[in-house]
Amino acid sequence: GAGVSQSPSNKVTEKGKDVELRCDPISGHTALYWYRQSLGQGLEFLIYFQGNSAPDKSGLPSDRFSAERTGGSVSTLTIQRTQQEDSAVYLCASSPGQKTTDTQYFGPGTRLTVL
Amino acid sequence: GQQLNQSPQSMFIQEGEDVSMNCTSSSIFNTWLWYKQDPGEGPVLLIALYKAGELTSNGRLTAQFGITRKDSFLNISASIPSDVGIYFCAGPNAGNNRKLIWGLGTSLAVNP
């Protein structure tokens, strides 16, 4: 399909381990967002990539979180030394333009459980 | 900081009923977005509002951008079981318009 895809769909890990979450945006979309959604909560902004510009990392909750976007396409969110409070659904979205209010197309998310 | 408050937090209705939910803020927003999230999926944009007073429809959905620019409502007419999900309002952060501020959502359950 032509939508945003994320992998894995579910990830269970032990406290202290590192995890990598992958996002494949819609082809041609220049903007890519990562969000975190905890149970019963809204979406918490993590990081934003726009074209070749420096990413907006202002939403990353700690230095254990990092993200890359290679070749302006695929993005990887890495969480080092995972903690139980990192358990959440991690959503990726892409949009075609530079305006935040451009429609964001979301992937199905990766459900992370830290034991 | 800016916050969006959604109400009600949850609703349980009978199929065929109309639904109304709203989103308020103490801050002014220049754009209001309404998204729906189905279980196990990411949110999908339903309606975007860009002008105070604007009333926009999308099928059985109608949303309005409040005149004060501090609120918006979403109505769903003649609800059907597939309307089940969480409805979020969102708007651009005034201090950093690369970010959207999201409400906590209104969870809708429809009894067939």
C-alpha cells in the first residue's frame, strides 16, 4: 500500500535494553513526525523532520531518545536503556508540505512494552 | 503552555443518535483539526478549520471554528457502529508551529 508503515507492530523488551522503531513514510512526503501515545492520553510530540533541515528535537523526553532520517525517507527512533515508563504506542506520521497544519498521515504505530 | 480540553471524555450512545463533542482552550488557535483514531490504528484527519466562524461538513460530520478562536465543536449525525473510536482535536503550537497541540480525546462507543 501507499500509506505510512511502521515496524515492528509490537515490541516487548526488558528494562535496560535498547530498541529501534522504524517508520516508512509516504513516498515524496518531506515532513515526518514521531509521537508517543500513552494509554488514555493524547499524542505527545517527540521529533519533527522537514526535508534536509535540522530536525526539531524539542519533544524528546530525555537523551535516551534519538531519531534519524536517512535519505529524506525512512526514519528510525532509538530508545536506549529503556525504562518501564517508556511503554507506549509510538506513532509516526508524514505530510507532503512544510506547514504543520498540512494533513498528517499516520502509521498504525508500534506498541512498546518494557518489562 | 497551550492546552486543549476536550469534553466529554467518553460517550456511549445508541446507533442513530446524534453526537456532539467540543474542544476548548484558554489560548487562541488559528487552525483547528479534528482527527479520529480507530482501535489499533493511527489517527486520520476528518475536518480542518482555518477561519473563525467557519462551519465545515464532511458527510455526517460537521465541525465549527468558534468565533472567539478558543473553541471548536464536532457533531456526528445519525451515528453508526463504525463511528466508534477516539476523536481528537489538535491545533498548531503558537510558540513553535512545527508542533501540534493535541487534546486528550473523546472516546465514542456506539451500541448497535
